[in-house]
Amino acid sequence: MSSTEGYQVPELPEPQEPQPRRRTGLITGVIVGVLALVGGGVTLAVAMQGPDAPGSSPQGAVSGLVDALNKNDTVGVLDRVHPAEAKAFRDLALSSAAEMKRLEVLRADADALKMSGGVKAEEIGFADEPEEKVTDRISVVKLVKGRVSLTSDPAQAPYTEKFLKLMEGTPGASVSQTSTVDIADVVRRTGKPVRIATVKVGDSWYPSLYYSLADFVLQMTKRSWPKETVPAVGAASPEQAVRELVTAAVDGNLRRVIELLPPTEMAVAHDVGNALVVQMSGEVPSDTKLVELQTETKDIPGGKRISPRKIVLETGGMRISLARDGDCVNIDAGQGKRVACLDQMLAGVEEAAAEEGVQLSEAALRTFQNIGRNVLDIGVATVEEGGKHYLSPTGTVNELFLTFLRGLDAKSLAELAQLGGR
């Protein structure tokens, strides 16, 4: 399930001609759009923190999910999501919610468990042979009929009045919409049932988004689930995990990349990994090599963030070096050195605004500078399991998401919105 179900994300307006001052308007549109997207995802994702509600069989797990949908039982629906996926979405949602409240996008009293829309499943029907056993832990449930509808109502979202004013005039910002998927239609068009992968955790079965996506990819590429998994083999430290990941990536060693993913969070990657390795085994190895990697480590909730400070690669007999130096990046690609600095970017933004007759305030420039500095600090998240360290994809996405938000404050957000409206 998508973590943005529950709110209508406003569409950004298309630029029209003539379009004076369009650059500042575009910047503001992107900012407002991203904030609406994040805020819209908070409620559904945080709700995924509920207690386990297991299924006694794969079909029973899907039936339980359908029953909860029909009762509009939000917590009951989300209780039936695969626990590791629920935790990943929950962590992202909790961090995002805190930032949304700090930016006065969500109200301080916003109830994370209250959705502004609903999902309804009607007349769901299973295939004659509803379950396809993949392994003792994985089973695919097949649906052949029924309708699933999603209704989003942004008017019920816990946005602040201040943020709603920022979205005024944005197409679709206050329109309730319902979209419906007819499963029988899908079956007629594809000639195949709709497949939902379920996973056994302990003694219970859970529908899984990640495993369903993996199953979809395997079906599209006409491949079967591998019988053996790629084991999780972590590194001795967070820094070593990043170094080994970069080395494996530039060497084209996909198996090692999969081994460095967390065994709990990314169990699906380990289960499907051998199919990917076999598919790519015939490719020509990369001639790119990692020569040097310098990093900086920072504590984040649940793990560490490792940010690159210098990376040197060798490819085709040429060395390429990128090195962070304060607010600048020194680039040496073998054909002369260049320096790219944040001040240059800010000067370009200021010049573009001046061409449109807009003078950016110190507060606006400071906001762009804060965002730029945060972007320069982008890194990958690592987690520890069983005394070993792994690269966390969901933690990394979380950090990337929050990097943008941390460069804003409520006052600068309002000022940028006013710039876009001039």
C-alpha cells in the first residue's frame, strides 16, 4: 500500500505563456507540492504501527484484509500489513510528521490514525486454486473478481489554515476524488489473475507490498522465484558497509550488494536476489574501480548516516575525484579541475529572480542556502542487526526526504510562497 493513500496530493500548475517570474513560482510550487505529498502520507503510514493481526493462512490473511477494508477499519487494515514493512513506513511517517508540524503544515493536534479518505473492497473473488505456494514462507493468493475503490478527501486532512492558504488556487487541492479498479477487467485484459504475495512471519501470514512487487517483476520477466536465498552478510562497521557497497556497485557485484542489505527490512531482496544475480550474470564486468573513499558519520534514529566527503574512481584509465570542501565540491575529471560552490548556485538563483523583477530577501536566500547545505550532507543510512552493519534503503529514503524539509522553517516557507504569487 502506498504511504500517500488518504490525502489528495495537489497537482502543480503547468506554466502558461506569457509567464512572468516563472522561476520563483516553480520553486514555490515544488516546495508546496512536496510538503503536500509528505503531509498526505503521514496519516496512513503512522497508522501502520498497530499490533499484529495475523492470518492463519495466505488466503485467510487476504480475506482478513478485505474484511477490514469493507468495514472501513483503518487500523484493522494496517494491522495486517507485513510487520517489517509497517515498521519502515512508520519510521518515515513519524519523522515526517514531526517536520510537518514544525513547518506548520500539519496541525499540532493532528491525529495520525485518522485518514481523510477510505478504501473499499467489494465482491472480491478468488481463483479456483487461490494459493500458489512459492516456498514454505511465501505464497501467492490469486484474485479474479471484485472492485477496489480509493477515496481521498483533502478537506478532511489535518492541514493548518496557514498551509491551506498557501495551496489556494492550486488545481485539485480541495477536490474529493474516488478511483476504482475492477479486478475482473484487469483479468480480462491481462489473461491472468491479480496476484497478492503473502509472507509467513512466525506462525502468521501477512500480505506484503514488497513481495507483491517482486512477484510482479518476476512474472513480467517470465522468471520463477529462486529456491535459494542470498544470505545477509553484513560488515564490521557502518563505514565498512558503505565502502563495500560502493566497491561492489562499481565492480558490478550484485550478489555482494544484496548481501549488504538488512535481513529483516529487505528480506524480499534476499529471497528474490538469486533471480537478479542469474539475470545479470552474463553482463560484461565494469572496468570502474573505487580508489579512495572518505566519509563522515552521523547518528540518526535507528542507525547511522554515512556521508561521502571524498570519492576517487578509476575508469578507462582515467581518475575522477569529487571532494567536499566546506560549501564547495572540488571536481577533477582528468581534464582540468573545477570547483562548484553553493554561493555560485545562490548567485544564479538571485540573478534569475532579478531578471523577473524580483529581489530575493535575505531570509529567502538563507533558506536556499540551508537547503543546499543539507543536500551536500546527503548520505546513506546504515542499521545494525546481529552485530553486523547493513545499508538501509528505507532509512536512506527517509534521510533524503527529510534533507529537504530540514532546510525550511515556517516563516521562510510562507515567504517563498508569497514570492511565487507575485
